[in-house]
Amino acid sequence: MNQELLLTKRRSMFEEVWIRFLRKPIAVLGGLIILIVTLSCLLAPVIAPYDYDDQDVTRKFTEPNKDFFFGTDNLGRDVFSRLLYGGRISLMVGFVSASVAAVFGVAFGGIAGFYGKKTDNIIMRILDVFMALPQMLLAIVISAMLGTGIKGAIIAVTIATIPRYAQAVRGPILAIRNQEFVEAAFAIDASDSRIILRHILPNVLSPIIVQVTLGVGSAITMAASLSFLGLGVQPPYPEWGAMISAARVYILDHSYLVTFPGLAIAIVVLALNLLGDGLRDAMDPRWKE
Amino acid sequence: MGTMLEVRNLKKYFKVNAGLLHAVDGVSFKLEEGHTLGVVGESGCGKSTLGRVILHLHDSTGGQILYHGKDITNVSRSELSRLRHEMQIIFQDPYSSLNPRMTVFQTIAEPMEIFGKFSSDEIEHRVYEMMDTVGLARRFVNSYPHELDGGRRQRIGISRALVLNPKFIVCDEPVSALDVSIQAQVLNLMLDIQEKLGLTYIFITHDLSVVKYISDDILVMYLGQMVEKAPSDELFTHQYHPYTKALISAVPRADIDYKRKRTQLRGELTSPINPRPGCRFATRCIYSKPNCFIETPELVEVSPNHLVRCHYAREINCL
Amino acid sequence: MSETILEAKNLSVRYVTKDLGTCYAVNDISIALKKGYTLGLVGETGAGKTTFAKAILRILPQPQGKVTSGTVLLNDEDLYQKSDQEMRKIRGKKISMIFQDPMTALNPIDTVGDQIAEVLRLHFNINRKEAELRSAQILEMVGIPGERRNEYPHQFSGGMKQRVVIAMALACSPELLIADEPTTALDVTIQAQVLDMMNDLKQEIGTSMILITHDLGVVADMCDEVAVIYAGEILETGSANDIFKNMSHPYTIGLFESLPDLSSKGKRLNSIPGLMPDPTHLPVGCKFAPRCAFSVEQCSAASIPLIEISNTHFCRCLFPQKRRNQNGNNA
């Protein structure tokens, strides 16, 4: 009987997403770029030909050549090595801020979406106040209050992005909340926390993952912008935005000092966006053709 | 066999922007153990809300619910926990009533996990037992809902409702979303397990042939109110309320010798928000008189066990 | 001029997808519809009815939908030889289709009058004023006051929306109307009103109709001829009388016996065991054999042809059953 054949098409959810993701070469490219960049930066102590602080004014402003792939800066430091070490900071600020903001954002958005009515109103109005300010402005204000440094940068970017995550998550949660299987969970006497953790969150995982992926890109940009403005991470740390800022004065004669860090940011953010878009399509809950 | 469930003047109103929506407005009935009460009506009549209010998935706005004689209208959380094991629900949509991220096993096992007093062996044993009872092949135990068809998904929903041995189940349009041949399989199943386990059902549906097939008594609802209630056979032989007449005559029969009468309804459904006094069916009723728009009719027993809410039920039916 | 308005000859349609393989949705279907008649196409979910309808109008989803054989003739003209432009002239004017869900068939940002007028102006050379007038008239024809032409779809109930949809479909007085489960999403009393209206219009305009449904009651109400479709094939076809009084295919009989009619209280329904086969892995021979109580080896050996039971009644079965009355007893 053909009943057996109905069994053979089983694939886990994860496998399904993975297969669909692999079908979009651009998204896979984005993923690969991120992977390569992240690995390279993590392995900076191994890969980088020079230390990020290795100064030698005799070789300052060297054009890119085989010894110094991206040239050297005003203090003779190797730009390529600084990019690798700097990437660790830029990427870390981006990932950590996005992740922490996601946790808080999901918590706020989740509680607002699940309990609805008054709770929803209160939480969302508070977040509205934060969102009334442009994200960058908010980050600047908080960073200015906290002073320079990695910790300050992370906190500022995190707080500035929480409201958007909360809002992005609240919609899908409201939608799921009204599905019958959530009602069914109430009917079998499930506690509120069980319903949120077991029934609602796993079903909004897709939008959350996509948001976080895209959010890392925007966090990296924000962190770089803060450094550029003299807030956040400052020299001698080779954070990419700080590198651009320091190189501004040399832009006419030694434009490569600005170009390479700029390209690094652009490529990473672009790759994250492609990855996020690809994930969003791969996770589209329309399994049935 | 005693009265398992009694509902007295049950009301559920929702606050909406435009005012107060009378979803359920004064429903009363008694349900004997082992019997099936069919609740029929069209969209907006409140039948689904009625089922959910009885199960405390919505809070009631007024009236009483009595379970085995005890008032459970406003129960404590812990008492509600205990009740939930005895009173269960089967939903209409086999697509949205199952968590897409949980396997068949997880869905059926969950009520036991929540109850907390079962070992994992006992849970596994019971899950397979349930799958056998509802005719779901064991090989699907680790499947996800999206891999299965509507009929199988509905069986999962039924197992989930049965797993803790309930006494009473609200069936909210359990076969409406299924194909005809699957519908027959699931209806047979529901009758079998009712017999085997001594279950009491409230069967909510818009399908008149199904309700006649499965119910002992039938309640007809319109815009939140009970308009007629009678034993199943009696209702189909003698309908007294103009809405019931229109409803029954509107159903097309699979019989080419049957000539369906032209519809006996005027106009459209009126709004359940802030309803005016008078009969709510009056604007559509072909028998309506001026009085119908002013005075709200009461439920009256016009023949043994047969209740009607209509001023002129006797005249219209020559009783 | 023949009496036949629409003919499908050996039509086969496949859906080709990377994920699930090839889905054999329609397998060698032939029908002939006489002018002014209504054909009921009865089947359950996945039988291929909607695919068949879309193939007639050539609106199959591209690129997955492929017609692999056969053709469709409208008034003896081969629709599959027509250009895209010619097909556009035919759709809405000669053949109209209405779909199941009235909620999504109407454009929410246009008034209903404008949507009807749009259809008119696409096919007739009339100015705006004239189109407005006619759209109001058409609304009246479906029982909606003409003044409501300036209202938006969300201001109408489900039943009224479906009437608007029907009005749009009939605006150009098409020769053929294909209605895909037109009343399934509606309440029973509204369904009755809409069916009455469709019957009236049919008489007035003389439209031929293909009515796709799973509801045998609706078929009895509306159809002159019936074709029962299963796994992309026609299993039985004949006049309404042939099918309802003399049903022969075990599947057709099974369908009737699955219905809780108003006389079978308490007895278990004779349900058909199992499920429709996976359209990507159809069995050889009779597609219904795996579920059939009467099947033998021969049934699954090779394709079963349509066997003639009378000159109007055909059945794709090697062992057509004797007629049964309502209670499942042999007559």
C-alpha cells in the first residue's frame, strides 16, 4: 500500500530551513563572508603579520604592498593587522549588543504581546518614548553619559536597539497568541510560562533570528559611528570606526587609510543583510507549495 | 445517569469600540451524563463562545455553570486545574490547533507532563495507547503536524483531549474542516469512543445533517440567544421557530427528487453589538409582526421538552 | 454550430517542483459540456478539480504548472492554440471564473461598482458613464441595491461579497461560468440564497456552468450532469439522474454512504478507509483500488478505461456496482 510512502518525506524543521537556505547563493555568500571575516578576526594573533600597536615611524604612510597588505598609517602601524584586531572589537560590540538587546527586546515584546491590554499599553508606550528619538541620537546621548570604552559602547548600542526588537517581536507574538493551539494549551492547564516558552517563542523564533542577524549589522554601524564621533571605543584600540576617524585628516594624500576600514564595515554589514534576508526566506512558514 | 452539566442564563459580553457585543446572551440547558447536546447556528450566533465559556477559556459575564450540581462559575485556579482534566475541548481547525513545532508524541504527552504525576514510561505507554484508540498509526509518533493530512491531525487533537480521561468534551466543529470521507471516519470514531468511555459531548456545528446524526438534543442559536431546543428527532420532524425552519429548509440534500424550498429569510444578520429590545430575528422573519420589534420573546415550552423563543410560535405552527 | 460549448480532450496537467517532485494533478480528463447545461465536478481535496478549472482558463501557476497532453475546445476553437492576447479577450468575456474565498477575490481599495465597471470596460467599448450605469444594473441583478455601487468590499458581508464576485463574473454575460466551490465559505442560509440567485441568473442569461464542489447536496440542487473526480481522473460521469439514482463506482457509492443524511441516526457511517493517494506517487491501474472493498489484482495491473453503463453514463471500473437505495441496500 502507498501509505508507507507518506513516511519517507520526513525532514526535521532545521533540515528544511537549511536546504531552502542553500538554494539562495547570494545568502550563502553572505554567510560565508561573515564566517571568513569572523574567523580571521578571531585568529588575529595567529594570522596578523604585526601587532596592532607595532609602531615604526620610519615606515609610516607606506602604500599597500606585499609586506603591508593594506599599507601603514601615520605611526607606521600595519593597517591589515589593525583591521584584524579591530574587527574583534567591532564584531564583538555588534554581536553582543544585538544579542543582549534581543534578549531584552524579546522579553519586553513577549510580555506585552502575551498579556496584552494594559500591560501591552504600558510597555509599548514606554518604548515609544525611546523610539521617538532617532536610534543614533539615543546611542550618542547614552554613550556621552557613560564615557568612552568598549563597555560604554556596548551598553549604548544595546539600549538604543532594544525598543525596535521589542516592537518587531510583539507583532508575531500577538499573531501566535491568537492561534488555536495556544488556546489548546490553556485548555490542558498549561501555566503561562510554559505557554510562552514552549508554544509561543519557538514559533516566533524565525522572525527573531532574522531580526538579530540584521540587527548585528546595524549595531556594528552604530558602534563604528560612535567611535567616529569620538565616543565609544577610542584609539589606540583599532576599532574600525575609530580608524576612519583618525584617518580623516589624511584622506587626500593617503586615502587608503580611510578606504580599507570603510570597506570592511560595508562588506560585513552587506554580508549580514544578505544572510538575514536569506534566513528570512528560508524560514518562511509557508511549507506547503 | 445524572445531570452532568447545567447552565443557567449564561452570558458573555465583550467590550468593543462600538459598545457591548452580546456574544452569548442567556443560554440555559441541562446535559445528562453520556448524552450529546448539539449546538447549531451560523456565523456570529455565539456557539463557539458558549463552548469556551463553559470551559473557562473565557470568563463569563453572567449566569451560572454547574458541574455535577456544584457551582463552578467562579472557581479558584487550583480548582480549575482539577476541572480541566475532566472537561476538555476538540477544536475545529486541524491546522491551527496543533503547535507546528511539536511532534505528535509531544502534543499528546503534554497534558500528562503538566499533570506531573506520570513517569516517562507511563507517558510513553499512554501516548501509544491513545494513538491506537484514535486510529493513528504508531509510525507517525515523531511526525510534525505539517507532514500529516487534516484527518490525522484531527485525530491528534482528539487524543490530546482524551489523554487524561476526561468525562466531558466540548467539540467545536471537529469535522467541518475535513473532507467528506474523512469526516465519516472521524464521526464514527467519536461515537465509538463516546460509547467505550462513557463520554458526554457538547457538539458545536453549523452542519445540520451532522448534528442530527450525533446529537440526542439540539440547541439552535441565533445572535447569542437560544431560539429553539428540542430532542434531535423531534426538531427535525417539527421545527417551530422561523429561523430553525429557514435553516433546515436551506440545507441542500443529496437527493435529486428533493425540491429545496426557496429561502424563507429576508435581509442580513443584524449586529450583536448593543442589541435593541425585541426579537433579534424579527428583521429577517417572514412572519414578523409589529410586536416582535418591541417586546423580547421568552423561551417557552410549547410541547414536552421543546422550547421556543417566539411570540407567535403557536400560531405559526397551528399548535 | 455544435451543441457543445466546452470540450476537454485527454487533458493532463503536472506540477513540477524541486522540493516535492512531480505532482500528477490531472490525468487524462475528458468532458463535454452542452450549451445551457450545468456540470457538477465533484471531488475531495486534492482531487485536481481546481487545477482542471485553471487549465481550462490557462491560468495555471507558472512555471510549475505544465499541461502535458490534451487540449480544451471552446465552441470548437482550440484554446491552447490561442495567443496570450486572444486568451485575455476570452477570460471574463466568454469564460468567467469565480473562486472559493470571497474575502480575497475583491480588491479592498476599489469600490465594488468600479470593480464591475473595470471588467465591462476591458471587454466592451463603452465610456465611463455607461459603465457606471451598467454596473449598478448588474448589482441589482444579484440582489444588491444599485446605490451601493460606491461602497467598498469591507462594507459588505461574506454572502454579499460573493454576490458581487458573481456579478463581476456575469457582467459580460459569459457563455461559460466556472464556479469553484462558490458557496463553501458561506453560511447555510446565505448559501441557499446565493444558489437560488445563481439558478435564476442561469435561466435569464442562459450561461453554461461548471460547478466545482465537494457537496453532493449542492450538486443535486444545481447540476444537470455530474463528473466524479479522484486523484486527477474522472471515475464516473453521467446525468444527475444516473449518478444519484444509479451510482456505480465504488468511490461514488462510498461518498454517498459517508454522508450523514437525515435518516441514518445512530448507525455507523460506512466510511471509506484510508486516504487519497499521494499525487507524486500515484498507483498503477485504478487509483482507488487500494481503498476499494471490491478490488482484485486485475484492478492494479493496468489503466482502467471508462466503461459504458448507458449512453449517458460511464464508469471507470471493472466491476461497476449495482444501484443502491438510500439505506445502502441493493435495490
